[in-house]
Amino acid sequence: MNCWIFIFALAALASAAHSEKKIVCYFGSWAVYRPSDGKFDISDIPSDLCTHFIYSFVGLTTDANVKVLDEWLDLPNNGGKNAFGRFNKLREQNPGIKTLIAIGGWNEGSTKYSQVVASQTLRTKLVKSMVEFTMKYGFDGLDIDWEYPNQRGGKPEDVQNFVKLLQELRPEFDKHKLLLTAAVAAAEPSASLSYDIPAISKYLDFINVMTYDLYGPWDKTTGLNAPLYSGHGSFELKLNVDACVRYWLKNGCPPEKLIVGVPSYGRTFTLANKNEYGLGTPARGPGTAGPYTREAGMLGYNEICVLIKEGGWTITRSEGHDVPYAFKNDQWISYDDVTSLNEKANYINSLNLGGAMIWSIETDDFRGKCGKQYPLLKTLNAKLRGKVIPIEPSKPTDSPKETNPPKPSTVQPTQPPATAPPNGICKKVGYVRDKEDCNVFYQCLDINGTYKIEKFNCPSGLGFDDKSNVCNYKKFVNGCI
């Protein structure tokens, strides 16, 4: 009898451990504008598969106010879609969940944050605005996604000014029982520039570590978006999930507050030579845009799984990295699937971390085009919360292991970029918008007295705002039709 009581007690403890794990789901609100089966609205959100939902994004003004970026979508005024209200009504379906609003993001940039938090007066005003905004629209908390302090137009003082902001926000949020979280750079080379980790950990309820985009089409060779480990020396030792997590833990982030980011998308490349397809081989640019996300260099998992299902792709699991990559002709994709998320969830459990965060919910296979709906989210739930039956990983015949991965090629690209930047576009170091297409912009770098030009595309529906050096909704960008 005592033996059975002991076993049941262990089972109860295991169940409790699962239930404490967070699954934090970001929702990219612009997904409502995607075409056909890529369109994702709040009605598509499964309220039982995440513990915390984060609506992305709202913006920041230079006079320290939180700003709605898409009034027609977010608010009910003048026939608007009331996305804020509908998002928070998810709690009626599942009263245990929490909803947060995210401020910032990559397109918002860093410059305005740096300016505002440097002033005590503006910082006080921002704290007031953040509290009032969060409460006015009925969210349970706020997620700060400043990308990144002391980078992208910031300054060294940002590191401590960010701490001051959080320190001043904490008591005000506590008064109203609001959650305060942040999304942060993951890898040491970036995180070491931006954060006083022990200090921000003190004031945040949990920290969403963005352990993805560790390699991508901005690099000149193929690489893995979010490898769990470094493998056998094929990558920089610091650019993998394990290295990022251990850096944050070593530098003072409590394990229970550390939420590991996992991508529901892949990073893609166009190979310089379709016969050179291993890790570290030359690429001549980003991969072809997908039908839903419509952004060169990335594909949602819902796009990737359909491509693979159609056939012709070689899927490889490079030894040690614990994530797949796939190639077909001159297209190369690094992504996460059910098998790799099983491994990452096991990793989270092994270090007793706070849980997983997914960027972002609308690029999982939410329509079930390749099998069951939400395979990635359901895998996380099974492993971290014991909530649903695990999705079966791909069979070995579907995802062949490569016992001898191709070595990095020494062959240099022979083909120029698909579209060359216009001559004379660079007049000074910095960013400049294309004169013909406001979706396109260039970075001008001074390399030994000669301009090096990098071309970029804003995500679909956005234009480059040359006043703030960020991609913004076209209606807010002067001269962008």
C-alpha cells in the first residue's frame, strides 16, 4: 500500500512539474492580411495550447507614449476589427490563460527607446503610459521587446537605463497585478552588449530568450536557424541554443524565469551552386519567398511542410545539432520540426527551465495541411505540460540521417545577386530607401573608403521609414503608396 502511495505521489509531482511549465505564444497580428490558407485570425488561436498569449506589436512615440500601430485592426472604432478585444476574450474559452501586449519588435528599432529611457521625465511618463495602456485594453501584462539596448542606434547608457525602466515599472504593475516580461537577444555576442542580466531578472516575471535567427540569409553561407548544440565544431560555439541558455543562466537569470524560444519558421538560402548543399556552403542570397509569408529568406513551418510533402527534397539531420535542414535544387532551408522540438522540450525539462516560447503561432501548421493541426505546439504541450498525445516524429525514411554531412565548400559564388543595387544609391553611411520601391532599402557600409551595399526587403505590407530607419506600416510612411 505504501509503495503505491509513493508511486502516486511521484506521479502527482511529475504532473505538477509539467503544469508549471509555460508555453508562451506570440501572435503576429499582420497574419490577418496573409492570403488564402496563410491567413490567420484570432478565431484560429487554440486557447488550450498556450499558457500565455502575446499580441504583437504596439509602438512607442518619441514623447513616451504607447502607440497603436494598426487602428483599424486593433480597435473597434469606426468599424474596426477590435482585435485587442477579441484577443482578450480568449480567456473566456480558457480562464487559466494570460494575455499580454508586446511593445517594440525588430521593425520598431532601438533609437526611440534609447532617447526616451535616458530622460527621467520621459521614463516616468512612459511607465504611466504602459500601465494605462495595458489596463485600458484589458491585457494581463506587457512584454517589452526592445531590440536592442546599446545597439541599432542605442548607446552604452541604455543597459542601466533599461534596468531603471523595469525598476520603475515593477511596483506600478504590482499595484494592478499585471505581468511584466521581456523578449531578449539570446547569444552572448549580442546579449553581453545589451543587458545587466541579474538586474533585469529581478524585475521581470519571466524572460523570453530569442534562441533563433542564430544564422540566416544575411550570412554568406548556409547555416542553422536554431541548432540545439554546436555539433562538432562546424559552427561558432556560441551560436546555438545550449550556449545561449547557459550564458543567461551563468550570468544570473533564474532557471524558472528563462523561457526558451523556438521558431515555427525556417531560414532559407539560395545556393550559389546547387551541387554544393552542405552546412557552410556559399549562398548567393535569401531563399524564395513563400506563398503565405511572402518574405524572401524565411518560410513558415506551414509552408515548409507542404513543400516537403510535395516531394523532391533531401532532409538531413546533421550530427550533433539536433535540427534538420532540407535542400532541393538551389533552395536550402533550416527549420525545426516535431523531432527537433521533442529534443528541445527534453532539454528544457532537463535543466528545469521555465518553459518554451514560440515565434510565432500563426506559422505552425494550423490548418493541418500536413497532418494534425498545430503539430509543433502539440509537441511542446505533450513534453512540457503532459497535456496532449505527442505527435509522432517523422519516420527515418522521411527524414534520412546523413552519416557523413558534406564539408563546407570552398567554391565561391559565381552568380551575382538577382537584383543589383542602383549605382550611386549611397551618399553616406547608414540606410537609404529605394527610390522606386519603398519596400526595399539598402545599408551603406564604408569599407576602406568604398561603399559596400547590402539590400533588404521589409516584410509584406510594410515600407521603409527613412526618418526612423525601421520598417513600418505603409500608411505611416511618407511617400510610400
